[in-house]
Amino acid sequence: MKILQVLTHSAHVFSVDLSSLLLDGWHTRLGEELAKHSDCQIECLTFDPCIDKPLKIKIGNNLTLKAFPSISVSFAYEYSHSEINYIKKVFSEEQDVILHIHGFPTFFAYMLITKIKRNIVVQDHGGGITFLTPLWNLTGKYVSQYIDYIFVLSQLKKEYIRRYYGIDPARIKIQTMGIDLNKFRPLPQSKCRDLLNLPHDVKLVLYVGRFNYFKGLPLLIEEMYKLKTENAELVCVGGVPGDPLYHMVKKKVKFCFGRVPHSIMPYFYNACDVLAYFWKDVRWGGPSIAVMEAMACNKPVVSNTLLYSGINKDELEKRGCFIPLKVNEIGLFIKEALSRHHFSTRELAEKYFGWDSIVTNTIAIYRKILEK
């Protein structure tokens, strides 16, 4: 069985270099785990407008990363003719092929689905409603006839897809991406702070993500000013110069970092005392990878993204995960998390977000598609 993991966003629109997206994109993370746990041939494909010929990186015996030239207009509006031709060629030469598309809806995803029309899994990674949503829904309803399964992050998104795309609920699965529990694990806080040049004499609250309004960063900054008496400081990681709040955050937040390699993130989670953010609209997002990774490092979490995680609220709070439903609860929960000393959030990460069950379920769906 050959699996094509396709990412439908380029490094260009994320303001990162192509090599980091090739090696650490969502499609590659899942591809690596599938390669570890099966004998499938995995190819992780992406594209970028800054290259003029295909690139190829071979990793092990059954994992290959490839990038193709493309045209980029803006986020969700990118296209690679050479990648589509390559995928069509693979499907014409082999029978047992699965196309697993990461990023939906996008122009490229829709074009690819209409070209291939079989053995297709779509992975939705979240995103809010925009003025173009009615157009995406109309187009999505047309291409849905060619989609075998779609993975979404929440029950709400499952219902939305069923209603507006007309997909049979049996073909919509609630499934997040996973986390590497060996990489994201508890480490000594003092050593992590030394490595990152962070102070030892304050409590640190961590924000991870792009510097924009969607994840409530201005609200978090405001709440942290109120917590100055708690000797707490905010640490922001993940912004790029093109973000709408980049310069504001650089000015107002003492410990501000741009986008960093994913391999460094375990040190940030372990250096800090709490992870926090408050999404403006959590209906379409899911629990958030940052939340899952912080939990794997056994850190308390304050985030409304856990509201639709499927985990019982009492179980979350008992372990050290707090769900602010109102803006004025953000600071209150951060203060409570900072005052507690014992947490067991890693147990939740192991139970709900490890790769093992995700990979097992994914491969089972691949085989079901090929057997039909």
C-alpha cells in the first residue's frame, strides 16, 4: 500500500522556510508515524512558489518527502500543476494508493479531489468562518461525492460538514493529530530556563501560536498585566513579521520569541508554569496541538479550546486543565493554576492524544477504502 500525505499550504504563506515545512508539516508528522508502525510506502508531498523544480528527500526505506513548484496567491489559494500531474501518475500506475489531503477547504484540495476522484481521505485542521465560506460550502458539496472519509476535530465540525457538504456521518470521523510522547515529556524546569535564557525568579505563562486576534492574544496580554502582583510574566512563541499583532507583541511582551523549530518546543513548555490562550471562536478548532503538547509535558493548561475536546470537564480540572468560558475567567484560572503544585495532565495526553490509537485507526480506514 502506498500513502500520499499531501499538505495544501506552502511554506511561503506561513512565512517559514521550505525545509522546516517539509520536515515538520502536519502531513510529515503523520507520515513519520505511519512509517514507524506499518510497512506502507509513505510519500509526504507539499509545494512552494520559491522553487523551480521538484525536490526530494529520502528518509529511511519507506518514507520520502517531496516538494513541487507552485503558484501562490494567498492562504488557501495556491496551485501546483506539477504536483497534480505527479499524483495522477502514481494513481495510474498503482492500484493500492491512498490520497490523504491535509488542509480543507483550499483551492488546491478541491482541484486535486476532482482530478483523482477515488481513495481519498481529507483531514480538516480547523479554521473559522469567513465571507467566502458559502462559496467553499457550495464547492465542497460538489467534491464530497469523491471523498471516502473526512477527519474533523470536533463534534460541532462533524455536524457542520454533514449539514453543508451532505456527507454521510459514517464517513466523518472525529480525529485530531497526535503528539510524540517521547519527545514531549517532563524535563527539569531550571535547565530549560537556562537553555532559553529565561529568568528563574518569576512565574511564566506561555502562549504558543501566530500573533493574531483569533487566539485571543490581546486578551491574554491584558489579563497578564493584572497578574503583575503574582510575579508572573508572559512568554510568547510563534509569531512571524507578517502577523497583524507582531510588532505590538514585540513591544508589550518582555519575553517574545518568533517561530522556533518544533524540536525546541519541549524546552519552552517545561520552562513555563502554565500554557494559556482564549480563542475568539473555538467551535471549529479542536483541543489545539500546543495544548496537547503542554499536557504531555505535565503542565497545567488554561484554554477554552478544550471545551469540545470530548474529555469530561471534571476530569480535566482534576488533572489541571481549566476551561475559561468568559474573558474575565482567564486570569482567575491562570492564578489558580499558578497556585497549585501537583498536576497529572500528562495522563490525559497519554490517554487521548498519543499517536498509537490515531495511527491504528487511520490505517484501518485506509484498508477499508481499498477493500471496497
